[in-house]
Amino acid sequence: MGVGSVTAPLILGIESSCDETGIGIVRGRELLANEVASSVAEHVRFGGVVPEVASRAHLEALVPTLRRACEVADIDLNELDGIAVTAGPGLMGALVVGLTAAKALAVALNKPLYGVNHLIGHVAVDLLDHGPLPQPCAALLVSGGHTSLLHVRDITGDITEIGATIDDAAGEAYDKVARVLGLAYPGGPVIDQLAQTGNPKAIAFPRGLTAGKDQAKHRFNYSFSGLKTSVSRWVETERLHRREVPAADVAASFQEAVADVLTAKAVDACQYLGVDTLLLGGGVAANSRLRALLTERTAAAGITLRRPRPGLCTDNGAMIAVLGAEVVSAGRRPSALEIGADSGMPISTVLA
């Protein structure tokens, strides 16, 4: 690594945990390229991600996406200071594709390999928009497969999960409710758009794990299974009585219930931890109502809210690259070439 790259390492990031093939290139906290090839369209007819289809899509997209990223960043692979890759969590087959490609590049180019945590990447990506992250701070990660509240003391090695979903993640609930309403997959953007014309107070859907009896054990945990079931039963009852289902009102009321619980517990977590900065990350972080309500509630509580631009909220290679750059700058040792993909990698493991 050259003298100029000690504080600003040139890092390639590879993301392949689910249905996006992402290649990002950063110089420290400066984004040079962020190319993404999505296979979402291939999963639509199945109503969800099919692991085998996703893995094959990664195989086909990885090299072309890598070439585009290098062209956009105007760099040669030999200039890299390191290669970061998602080692977990995620779909096993999909992870293996990205990890294998990263290992091949590391060996061929004689560059260090950094297998990093996908979820922490969603925290780190905000550095590209807003610079250094105050630490300690709290983070709310909301995606298709994860809903977590984190205490971030050091983004490169000291992160604790203080709350998580005990059943469905918020993104999964959106997909299931969209299916009940006969809407397209993925459900998040479709419900968000439909809710704009609905009444969020039309239907009193439940707020999971907010009752007094839940505070001792589940103060910072989430549950969306009951909400999903409540929406399904409400819609079924309307159809049973041959009444037209007010889809916009259902969407708005459901979305309000999700945003209400997510934001209330996140603000409570900040106050409990004694931190004054909250970061919002993950694919569902692009949801308009979640962003608006969280902005309102953090401001009222005197908490600074940080959130990446919507384009960096979904899975991408930039978030893996910048986390890799932070790990390199912190002097962390590279991963061994023998590391394997870990579909259930715990949040406390930043570097494999």
C-alpha cells in the first residue's frame, strides 16, 4: 500500500448476498463507482427470491458489472489496496459466488482479502454521504430479511445488537401484505406508493410487542407476524362479505403501523443508550413514511438522524467497499483465503 493510500485506501467491494450483484469502488470515504445488476425481475413470477435463480444471476452478472465499475472509476485492478466482499449473512449459494470471485481476484492480483458483514455495510455506507460517524451511536437496520437495533461503539469491531425481529422482518411483512392485496413483488415500493392515496388512520392494525407486558423481555424487539395476520384477516372478512377492499387505506394503515413501531422503539433505544445520533439503513430505509416519521420523532427527542440517500439503502457494492476501507484504515488484519460463506453471520462479527 502506497503512502497516499494509508488514510484513503482504494478498495473494491463485492456484494452478492441476495438478488443484487453489486460492485463498488471507493478511495477511503470517496465513492468512485457503484454498479448494481439486479435479478429482481427474474423472481417476480415466484413472488419472492429463489436462491438457485439468484445464484445463477450472480454468476452471469459479476464480471460485466465489475468491468463497468472499473470503467466508471477509471482504475486498473492492479491499483487496488484491497478487496472487500460480503461473507454473510445472506443466501448461501449467492454468497459463495461473490466470495469465490473475491478470492480469485485476491490471489490473481496479490491483494489482501476482507470478508465483511453485509449488515454492518448498511451502517458504513452512510459515511459516503455524511462523513465520519459519531461513535457511540445507534443504528436501525430495516431490510427484506432483517430488522435490528444496534449499539455501534466502533464500526470496525464493536457492535452489539440490542433488539431484533422475533419473527418476520419488516420487509417480509411488506411482501406478504402486498401478496394479500394482489400487488406486485417486491411489496415495499408498491405499498409505499399506494399508501400515498390512502388514510393511515382508516384501520387500527396492531402494534406488535408494544404492550406493557412486553417491555421487560421485548422492549427493543420487533414482531410483524401478528400485524401481517391481522391485515390478512381484515381483507378476507371484507371479501367474505363481498365488500370492495379499500387497498389504499389498507396499505396506508399497515404502513403506519410498521413505521410507528420501528420509530418509537428506535428513539427509545437512543434514549436508553444515552446516544444522540441514530443511523437508518437497509432497503426499507427508503420508505417515505418511515423516513418522515423518524425525522419527526428524532427531532422532537433532540436526536440527530443520519440516513443514506435512497440509492445507497438497497444492497450494493459501495457499502461493502467503504466498510472494507474503514477496516483497512483501522489496521485490522485481512481475512484468510480459507474463509467460508456464513449465511447466519452474527451482527457482532464485522470481519470474518
